[in-house]
Amino acid sequence: MYASRGIRRALKRLVTRFIGEPFKQKTLLPAEVDTADIRRIIFFCQHDTLPEIFLSLQIFSGTRNAFPDAEIVVVADRRTAPILRHNPDVDVTVRHYGLLVNWPLTEAFGFARVLLGGCDLCVVLQTEGLHTPFHLLVACARAGYVLGSEQAAFSGFVAGMLYNLVAPFHLTSHHRLKQRRDITRHLGIKTDGAGAGLLFETSEQSDALNLLFENGVDSKQFILYISAEYRVPESEWLHECFLGVAKHFALSRDAAVVISSPAADTERQRHLIDSVAGIQLNSSDLGLRRQAIVMHLSSLILTCSLDSMYLGAAVGTPTLGLCDSIDMQEWLPPTPAFLSISGRQGEVSRMSVEQVIQATEGLLLQRALAGSFFDITEKALDDYLDFGDIDDSI
């Protein structure tokens, strides 16, 4: 094993010396960029999670404002790309599937057409080293300018050959979600405005309403949406919380309980469904967009899944997140309609079910008093990104 590592290092040094260094591009200053010639922009987003996509919306919006006549293309992970559908700041969304063997043939041809069309500016919203296949995709875009972070640009010889615009490392060395803003700010794009949220067609909303109706749920009812994804070691505590909150609202508000869970039918899931006459929806079959609409039609969301926390917050439904790690704090949605119960691993489960129920009632009361809903506004996002006194200097 150690011998193979040594061989790889030697090959890397060899290739860097004879290929990387001779072909390495000159790093341009922002003033050297002819922005008048930028008519097509491609954003590359590798391994994006839902939080990263949601908090990148203002970047796409800022780019649209800076280049109103340019075509904006976003290459996003196949799991998160549906979030960008109907977004007014994105002209084309292309899904990437990672390894070539995972690509459907029709998708691969469409993807190739987009890349071979070339672009004037390529923005890589990644601050860590990209995988080599992704470098090749960036190269295929044949961009006049390639913008990324110094941390990514100098992580390998291929990257050094691609980038000619590099955001200095000191800008991108703090909060992970701020790093994306700093990359685009390097080119003078203002990213402190509000981005477009989730937009749905009438047919999509009707489809979700029909789904609830077919399962005996009236959309005018109080609907409790539970994303029941059990994890170890807090799975037993989570189950008791889900069950306690579900019984509470079933009795106090005659709530319809909608339980979203993966295809796996565990004993705990069956017990939860049977105890409150709940409706089970397979989260894998729902898809992100239909899941988001069902959440929007719900009155309250209870979840331990970060993705569900963001979907719930993005559609404006009061959402209570149960976080089993203090590290999740930096990822939590920036909205008054969201409340988290979090702590260091193992601490959260010390809370009683009654305390969790009180938290849900308090969240609903706060929502009723404030009348607020989630929007990725400048103030909300800045408050979120300033969590923990993060430096926002440029």
C-alpha cells in the first residue's frame, strides 16, 4: 500500500513538472476581465447538498443582475438539480451523475451538447479539490475565463491548467457557505440580495393535493408532517418524540399525520403509523419537488433530516429540527419559522418528549404572532452566515 502511494506521488510530481507547469495559466486580475464579452456562463456544482443549493440561489440571482443578457447554465448534482426548475435566474439546468457508468444515454448526449457549446465564463463553486473527471468537464466547456477558489485551483496540476481567475484563499477559508459568495465576489458580482425561492407549476400543486386526497387527507386539516428517518444511537428517543408529538396533535387538533420515510419498512415506522392512524409516503418515490409541496401544504414539520429541515423552511412551514450534533448548527436554515433542538452528540436525547411538544407549540405560537414565512432575504441570510461571529470582510 505504501509503495503504491509513493508511486502515485512520484507520477504526480512528474506530470506536474512536464505538463502542469508548462501549461499553467496566468492568473488574471478582475480588472483584466472583459465583462462585455461574457454572454454564456456555466456554474459547476459538484456534490451539492440541499443547503448548498438553497444558499447558492442568491449567487445565481446576483449573476443575473450583473449579466442580464447572458445565458446562465447550472451543472448540479442529479439529486438537487430539481430545486432549480422554473428558477428565473437559471436558463438551463444540467444534471450530472458522477461516474460515466451512471449516466442515462439521453442525459449524457444533452450534457455533451451543453458543454460543447462552450461558454465565456465558467464558475466552479467548489473550494475543495475537484475530482479529475470534473476537471475534464470544466475543460470541455472551453471557457474564456474560469473562476474558482485558490484552495481548489492549486490542489492539483489539472486545476492549475484550468483556472485563470482565482479568489484568494483568505476569502474562502471561513464558513463553507460563505466561500461560494466570496468566489463570485472576486469578479465584482454582488451576492447580498435575495435569490428566487422554490417555484412550482399549478399542475405540480394539483398532483400533491390529489396525493393527499387519495390518502384521505383534507388539505384544510391541520397536517403534521414527520420525516421519520431513524438514526443510531438516538433512534429510540426520536421514535418516542415522533410518537408523542403525533399523538398530541392528533388529540388536540384532530391532525392528519403524514409520515415520510425511506422504502425500508422498519418496526418503529409501522408502530408509529399504526399508533396514530398515520399516512405513510415513500420519500424515495415522492421526489424533492412533490415532497416540498406536501410540506408546504402541511401545518407543522418534525424532522431529524437536514434535507427535510431545509425543504420545510424553504416552503415556509414551521419546522422543528432535532439535531444530534452541535456541528449541524452551521447548516441550519436562516428563518424564524425554523427551530432546532440541538446539542453535542448524546445531549439531545436527554430532553423529555413533553419538552419537545412544548417546543412545537411554541413554534406555532411564534408563527401566529409574527406571521412570518421563510424567504432567502439579505437580512435572514446575513444573520445566518454571521452565526458564531464569522468574519465577513472581503
